[in-house]
Amino acid sequence: MIDLHTHTLFSDGVLLPSELVYRAKFKGYTAIALTDHVDYSNYEFNIPKIVEVARVLQENYDIKVLPGVEITYVPPKLIADIVEKCRKLGAKIIVVHGETVAETVPAETNHYALKAGIDILAHPGHITKEDVLLAKENNVCLEITTRKGHNVTNKEVATLAMQCGTNLVLNTDSHTPDDLMDLKKIEKTLLEAGLYLKYFETMQKNSQNIIDKK
């Protein structure tokens, strides 16, 4: 299993990176991205630390560990700028905190993120068809999430993505040990999103394709 959206104590998760990664390995993960929340206040601190710990854990726990970020609540027109800064510091997986209905995310975050060279737009909420097509054009994957609250628009996102031929990935947005992926959670999430379980294989291939480009 591959999960490219998780959080540790470096933002609002409850686990150290070492524990999160080992718990993921124990559950059968083959790859995980550490994508703590960043904005201009903390990206210079977080990324070098995550890059280092990802290297150490990958070498010792026999699991692919990718350093990344979830760019969160950055003014939309500045997203491209901070994406570039995060890449230069070593962030391999760039996720942007999309316009989930569970929070008051700045308007147009989805649109500007999709033009900024990111990998994944997380929980994009009531995303427009125009932006779903923009994601396809710019090879950005849209996230189907197992996370409560953010997951209420999964079916809406999945329906538009399937209509437009836009790639989807399944992530957990894990903050606690119980958030990590398992078969029961996968089946429930895909069913509620109107997707067949076999589509999980395609979503995992999409995640692997992101990894292979790094």
C-alpha cells in the first residue's frame, strides 16, 4: 500500500516520524510520504528535518519514505512561490490543502495550486469541472481521502474525475495510528465514493507514478 498524505508531530499529527513509518510498515505499506503542514512560517525548519529522518527510516525499515509537505492556507497567488521553495529544500511530494468543505480554505486555492507544479490536490471539496480538467492537463492527481469531514465530497470529486479522465489517488491524511490504511477502510471509502474496489489498483499505480518521477 502507498499513502502520500500523512502528518507527524512536525505539524498536527500525534506520532514521531519514526513511529508513524514503522506502524505503516507493520500494516503492510510499501511507501509513505511525510507531508506535514507548512506555510512561510515553518517550511525552512520542517523540510530539512523531514528529509533527514526520511532517509534514515528508509535505510533501516525497508520501506520507501518520501519527504514532503502539505502547503496549507497559503494565499493562493503565492502557492507557486512556496512550491518552488519547498522543492529546492528537498520536498519530494508536494500536496496542497484543497478547498475542503470541512474548513474555511481561501477561495481559489484549488485553481492556483493546480497551476503551481504540485503532485496532489488534497480533499478539493466542491471542485469545478474546469479545475478537474486543469488537473488533468497539468498531471496533478486529485485525492480521495479516508479522513472524516474531508471525505464528504469524495463522490463528487470521483465522479468529475472519472468523467474528465483525471487521475485519482487514495490517501489517509493520517494524524493518528488509527488513521492508517487497511482493507476495511479502503473498501468503505471507495464504496462511498462510488468507485469499485478494483479501482484501488489504478489509484495505487497513480501514486507509484508520482514516486517514480522523483
